[in-house]
Amino acid sequence: MGEARAEPLLLSEHADANIHHAAAQALAKVVTAVAIPVLEQQLQAEPLESVIERITEALDVIRQKAR
């Protein structure tokens, strides 16, 4: 899942919000800077507040570990 091509599929193209939740959490664990633009893009497009929270959390974790 750390591959850049997997991240957009899981976050942008899948209709199931549960997949979006799981993908955001998984990306936070993988801690790959490649995920940042994907997460930022999905953050702008995501309509569900619960998924927005997960994406925001994932971005925070990745950014902190990247420092």
C-alpha cells in the first residue's frame, strides 16, 4: 500500500467510506511522504466528516514523522 499507485485507488476511486477510513489509517502507519499529496487532494473532495477526520489525522502523523 505504500506504492503511490495504490493510494489514489483506495482513497479516490472507491465508493465505500469504510475503505476510505481504512486507507487513511493505513497510510498513516506506512508513513510515506508520497501519500501527502494524495491525502491532501482527497481531503478537499471528501464529503464525510468522519473520513475528513481520519485523513487529517493521517496527514498529521506523516508530517510529524517526516520531520
